[in-house]
Amino acid sequence: MTQVRYPDDKRLLVEKALQDFFPPKDNYPELIYKAMRHSLISGGKRFRPVLTLLVAETIGNELIDVMPTACAIECVHTYSLIHDDLPIIDDDEMRRGKPTCHVLFGEDIAVLAGDALFAEAFYLIANKQVVDDPAKIVKVVDELSNASGPKGMVGGQVLDIISAGKKVNLDTLKFIHSHKTGMLISASCRIGAILGGASKEELTAFSNYAEHLGLAFQVTDDILDVVGEEISLGKKPGSDERMQKATYPSILGLKRSKEIAEEAVKNAKIALQDVKKDTSSLANLADFVYCRNK
């Protein structure tokens, strides 16, 4: 599979919107806003909000119509990264090529910055997202909160922590990855479909696409932690091995892990066949997930 271009036009739109929603003004207490901005306005692929935009665009919506919620999803993702990087969890000092939040601001402020971003996510949805039907807001909040909490990301992270250093079977690994990473990716996709007014059949197809996409994303992450370079990753590789985390390469080896990621991308694109619209941008995103180097 050849190198695939990332939809940087959508990423730049997300960057601008984040700057607009979180301008560098003197809020009080200033310290917490500086810590929040440091982690939120720090680059990255903006993969999850970009996915939301691509799905909404596929259905026929204007990108601006879903941007507040797309940015809210990035707030949730960034909050999880701040907490993941803490010494008590993954103990990472670099993120996206910059010092992590706790390195610059201390562990106490980093915890609170993550908490604040999580709260701001739902503020954006409640106060900035315009919809034609208020029921959509309820559905969006349901999707994002469910994907973020103990039934989703937090549940997966907990199992990831307590499984470190232990012999883990493939079923447990699948649970960890599908919850820690997959559910927020699935929610990002489904939320774009919900806000865009997708039909029941389209929502099912997008959900199937996102399930396979999330698997491909996390397996590729596992692979890059083994073979990636620090300058590309923006952090030191090998953290999974140092923390004795359960990963696809550690259980199945690199060769089989690459096969699983490639199969997941193929299945994601097959799922798009049930959407009777131009889904080429989403197929391209799936290819990018497998081809990326960071």
C-alpha cells in the first residue's frame, strides 16, 4: 500500500476553530487556562474531529455546522492524553514533540487541566452546537459520555493498567483496545452521522466502518511504538515495552499485527459500501491509518 495523504485541510479547520474557542486571553485563574491551551493547542493529527467532519461532509453537511462538537471531541481526547502521560500512569515526558502538561505545570495542575477540558467539551456541545432538532444534542452527549467513561475509554484504560506485566489473552487485549481507543473513534464517527442526519442504515454502516477503523488505528499505534522513530512520533518509542503493556506485537508478533491492521482497513472500506454516497475521503482515511508513521 502506497503512502496516502492526510486530509490536512480539515485538520487546519479544526486548529483554527480550537484557537477561536480557546483564545489566548487572560482568564482567571490564568494558570489553568495556560495548562489547558498547552496541551490542546499543540498540533497533532486531530484524527477524531477530522473523522467527525468527514462523515458529516459525506452526508452533505457544511463543516461549520458540526465544528463545535468536533472540537469538543478533541477536548475529550486531549484530556485523556494529559492523564495518560502522568507519572502514575504512563510516565511520559514528551507529547507531540513538546513537554507534557505535568512536566511544565506540575502533576496537580495537569490533573485539573484534564478535568477542565473534559468539562469544556460538554460546554461546547451545550452552548455552541446549533442543531435543527434538540434531540440530536441528547444523542451526541450520550455517545460522547458513554465512549469516554467506564463503559468506554476509562474502562479500557483501567484494564490496560491492571493488565500491565501480566500474561494477557487475545480476548482481553481486544477489550482493552476496543474500549481504550476504539470507542472514542466510533463515537467521533457516529456523532458526525447523527449531526448530519444520517439514516438508520447509514448510521449502521458508519458504525461498522468505525469499529474496523478503530482496530486498525490501535494496532498500528502498537506497531509504531515498536518500530517508530522519536522524531516522527513526537515521543519516545518503546513505552509499551517499558510499561509491560499488553499489545498486539507483544502477543502476536509484528508480522501478524501488520496483517490484522491491513485486514481491519480492508473491512472498514467494505463497510462503506452500504453508504450510497461518495465515501472516498473516508476510505482514504482508513488507508492513511495503516500507512502513517506517527
